[in-house]
Amino acid sequence: MEVETILPISEARKKIFKIAKMVQKPNSYYILTEKGKPKIVMISAEEFGLLQEMLEITQIFPNLDKDIKKAEKEYKKGDYLTLEDILSKEGFVLKTKLNKSKYVSRSLIKKRRERSK
């Protein structure tokens, strides 16, 4: 639930510290008016940052809803790659906790190399 408070700028000037504290609550903001007309909105720095991130995301991904629906369809069809698939294609060697027998210590590798010389 959003908490909106409308206040004249002249009144806000007297209560600036209280307003600064109040806008720290999630979804709380103040609309400050001048001559009865909205002039500015006060929100927390955190809320402002989130709004900027959302705006940036919508600019980078203008069709995000369609992209998500497409990805969901592809996932249901099994048409996807896992992170492990992508990393292994890039040449990364993955270690798993499930199969500890695949772990080899560096010192053991070094000893094996020395013996094979």
C-alpha cells in the first residue's frame, strides 16, 4: 500500500527532517505543492535508485514481457541450456560436490607428472 502525503512546500520546509524520516518507509512519498499545484515528489534515495533501475531495464529490454513468455515456452519445450552447459562450452571445467572422486589435488597431479618424466 502506497502512502501518499500532499503538503505545501512552505509547510514541508518546517517539517523537512520528519519528511525525510517518513519517506524511508517502503512505498511512502510526499507530493509537495506550490500555490496548490504539485511541484515535486520526495521519495527515499533507495526508492529513487530502484525506479532508475526499472527505467534502465525497460530501455534495455523494451519487450521484456514478450521475451519472458518466449523463454517460458522454450523452457517447457526443453529448448534451453543450463549454466553448466554454457560454461563447459566455453572451456570451463566444473567440479561437483556430488562426485568427489573427480577431485584431484594439485600435489597428486604434480607427482604424476614427475613420475611420467
